[in-house]
Amino acid sequence: MTCHRCKTEMKAEKIPVYHYKESGLDNVRLEGVTLLKCERGHKLIHIPHIEMLHDAIAYNTLKKPPLLTAQEFRFLRKWIGLTMNELAHELAVSRGTIHRCEKKGEITRPYDHLLRMLVAKKKESSCQRQMYLEIAMHEVFEKMVKRHLKSAKMTIDVEKLPQHPSQASRQPQSQYAGL
Ligand SMILES: [Zn+2]
């Protein structure tokens, strides 16, 4: 692959553990991520199966026992593709309420549950797919969920994310994030 900025060849290098800050969550670490670097030091991160990865993060966030943190609330809102205004409308609350949840972490039990139910409804097929995959994912998930921690550390090996049968024939989804 050539660098999109200086057109020189890029070298690939595996990163043992990548802190996936782009997710907006502090607690997600990825294994199996590739760093591409050109001679002039431009960097690109390659994360395979990005859609499945976000599904896995969201699903684990949905089923964690403690209340959602501000970061998790925001991640789930974005995962279902809603703006803060749209979410406020869906939940019949003010935009200020959503703002307080996401910026100040003032998430009470009712708002936590409302969002989780809305997400489960809007992403029913993704959640079902994740449940279906859970047996195959057992090893991956085992590392991810530690109960009773407010925000459990997740380490996900992106190369081990299984493909759903309906996706097996498609090209693997990837994302390049410029650094
Ligand atoms: Zn370059």
C-alpha cells in the first residue's frame, strides 16, 4: 500500500495492543491491529472488521450490570446513528438531559434503561447476531467483561472476530484511521 500523502510505499507492522481511543471509550484495547508507516513517518491504523467490532463493543456495553458511563452512553447513541437532539426526541426528554448524561455522566437508572431498551430495539438484528455468535466468541468475551467494575477493560482480538454466515461472502469491512 502506498501512502496517500507522499505516495511512498508503506510498511506494515502489527501492534501488540492498541488503545482504541477513536471509539470514544477509554476501556477498549484491540489486538491484531496493523500500523502502516511510510518513510516520511506518516501513519495509518488498519482495523479489520470494524462493523463487527463496534457490534461487539456495543453488545458488551448493553449487557454490563453497572449503570452506563458518560462515554458508553455516547458510544451507544452514535452506534444507533442518532444525534443528541434525535435521541432526546426519541426518549421524550430535553436535549439538556442528554447533554448532562454525556458530558457530566449524570445518568440515572431510568435514563440508563431507556437508552438500553431503545438501542436493543433499533439494533435488534445486530444484538441477535451477537447472541448467536456468543458461543464462538466465548474466548474473546471472556477477557472483556469483568463484573462490578464501572467500566470494565475490554481487550478484543479483531482477527478472531467471527464472520456471520450472511457476511462471509462479502469483503471484510475495514477502516483506515489517519493519525
Ligand atoms: Zn507518507
